[in-house]
Amino acid sequence: MAFNSMVSLKYETRKLTDCISIVSGIDLCNAIRTFHILAILCGLIIIGLLIYRKQILKQKSENEI
């Protein structure tokens, strides 16, 4: 999604330093920043789940018994 917004930033603004889209009026820089933050958070969550997967699966199997 960030890549898509960066393409929009290139083709929907007069200069690369502009952030407001001529077509839709959306602040593309804010959208790109938001998508980067969401990607980082999702990555951290995945890493956390991979690190603690044994504890998560162990707790689930103990509760089923």
C-alpha cells in the first residue's frame, strides 16, 4: 500500500515535494507514513509470535486437556 501511494505521489503531484494529490486531494505523505508504521508494527507482531510460539502452543494444548 505504501508503494502504491508512492506511485500516486509521483504521478498525482506537480513536484515530488508536494504531498497533496491533485486528483483526490488526499495527503499522500501522511498515507505513506501511516502505511510504513503499520508495516513495522505487523513485522514486530510476527516476530513476537515466532519467538513465543512454543509458549502460545503449549498453553493452548494444556487448556485442552
